[in-house]
Amino acid sequence: MRISSCNWIFLAAFALFAPACSSCSGKDICMECGDFDGNYGTGTGSGSDTGSDTGTGTVPACESSHTTLEWKPLPQSIDCGPGCRQLTFEEINDVNEWAATHRYVAYTDDLNGMMHVVDVDAGCYSDVEKEMGGSYPDINGNRLVFVADDYGDPYRMRIEIIDLASGAMQKCLEEVQTTYPHISYENPALVGEKIAFKWKKRNENSDIIYPVDVDLYSIGEGRKTIFDSGRNTFYVRADGDYVVWEDDPNDLIPDIWAHKISTGKTWNLTNHPSGQWLPRMDGTRVVWSDLRNGPEPSEDGSLAHQDIYMHDFATGETTGITNANWIHYGPDISGDRIVWTDYRACSDPNNKYDWDGTDIWMYDLKTKTQHQITSTSGGESEPQIDGDRIFYLKQIPTSGLFAIFVQELSALGL
């Protein structure tokens, strides 16, 4: 989801770049880069890849290679509050799809389609894939997975895994085609030595997408379809023993589906007459946006009175996290903390297009309390959380482009 046009009131000032980094690599993180929090990372990778992927059947093996991640210093930004930092800058790029873990943030540049990564601790950024475009990033620990694509002739698409500490790269499931229908991948999620992802085939003339599968690929071994929907499937996520995704059979009322890797069981997790979408996971817990307490979705996907729900696979319990007459959108979870985009301060809290005034809020499962995380003029959206760091998007009014910010919860006393 991208924000279209908004009235934002936010002052941003930028200084010149810090001195250039000297001979940085994924192993030796650039020590001259911006010292945001005094906690420079050093990396732990060995710079070598000892994998012996062979592949089976018609599935290509993961080819291993190495990249030199050339880390460059981030520009310095003005203070956006206690424990808050700006991580991407419209002088460099415009954020589109993105993913965050405690140390790293990966994102697609909407200006040129390239994939970039930020080392939050060291204050550096790097261009990850320089040959092809990048989309649908996901990060698990130090490993980044994303879809690399080149829509030229021939058409090329593959899933790449990059160890951000060592720079080692694996290229998986590459498709090279000169004729339609093109095969494409979306939403890869890395869990252990497996990748869950969406697979589809597109017809050039009628633009029909068929079929739509959720596949599970054991790196270097093979691929199997865990769900053949033939419909609109989105937002594949995975953690531990589980894969979840959104399946929308009639463009109006999606459900959250789940797959248990160890048993091979696949089932409709929500199976509710109202809509549920945008799942995210941590361990055995999955959260999503839910319309069961409000009106049915309209044809334009109305989000009125949208709430946050959670399911714990370990206990089998589904819990309502919010229930109030305004929009709670796009949750994420880390441990006992759940975050979302909250519309309560907007002039129309049930108008999904009224972005001016949105804030990031958090719920603590242990204390059963809500906390407001952001409260600046304008709006913040699409939060992601890992441990004591919350990442979110904000539009810069001077350019209209989007930037990622991070908030340290310890600075807020949380």
C-alpha cells in the first residue's frame, strides 16, 4: 500500500554527506559512517559460502556467488524526537516496498526500482542488486530475500538471498523467458532453509493471471505447492513452523489462510463472513486487520471500523486487540508488542483516504495497555516492529517522497 497525496506538515533539514567510507564490505561494516546511537555494528560473516545446493527435478539449484556490499554514509537529519531517526532520504531515493528487522532495513527505490539496505547500527546504506530490479523484500536475521527482475528481452526473474553480514549471495528459481506467459514470483518469506512465496503465470493479451499458488521451496532441494487458489493471493508471511497469507476469492472479502510446515496441513484460519487481511507473524503469533466489528467491505475496499486481531498457533486462541469506532490498519507483532496505523486523530477516522493525522500506536500484551508512539503533525503509517525498535513510513512534504524512520522504545520509557 502506498499513500497517494496528503497534507503533511513536517520540517526536514539535511546536512552534507559525511566523509566517504573507505573500502567497506559486508564483513567490515563502515566505521566512518554516521554514528547515530554510538552502537556501531561489526558484522559476523566469514565472507564465504559453503553451501552445496544441488536442486532436484526441474527446479534450478541455488547458484552461489559473492557481492561486495559498498556501504555509504547516510545523510544526517534533524532530530525528530527522543530516540527517533530518519533512515532513508528523498535526496537519494523514494521508498516503496520495504522490510525491517532490528539491525537492517531493506527497501525498493520507487525512482529506479533498485533494492537498497540500511545498517541501522552503523548508519550506512548500500545498493544490494545492481544488475536487476528488486521487489518484495523480507529479512530474517542477517539474511535478506527478495525478487530480482528484468523485464527486458529475455525476461528474467529469480529469488535472491543475500547474507548482509558476509555479502554472500544465492540466486534461486531463476526464470529466463522470451515468450509469454511469463512466470513471476511475489512476497518471498524466508524461514530457516525454506522460502514461502507466491507463484503466478500471466497472459500477455488478456492480462489473466493463472494459476495463483503459494509455494514452499526447500533451498537447493525442490518446490511444492502448498495452496492452489486460482484467485487473488497476497502477503505471504512465514516464521517458525508456519506460513500465512491473505486469500481474496471474490475481490471483496479476503480470509487469512495458514500452513503448518511440519505436518503439511493447510486451512482457512479466519473463515469469517467479514474481511481479514494484511497478516504479519512473530513465532507462533499472527496478527491481521479485521472488519468483523464494522460494516462489510464496499467495492472500493472500505476500511471503516477496522480492528486488529491476533491468533496464537500455540494455544489455538484468537483474540481481539482493538474494538473502537475508527480505523486500525496494517498491524505488526514482535514478542508481546503489536503496532498499527491509527486513525483516531484524523478529521474523519473512518475514511481510509484521510491520512493527515494518522499515528503509530502500540499494544502491550503483558500489561494490556495501549501506547501512542508518534504524535507529530501530518501522519505516519505502515509500522514494523522488531524488539524495541519501531519503523514506519512518513512522507516528506518538500518532495512528496517517502522516507523510513525508526523509533527506539527505550527513549519513550517503554
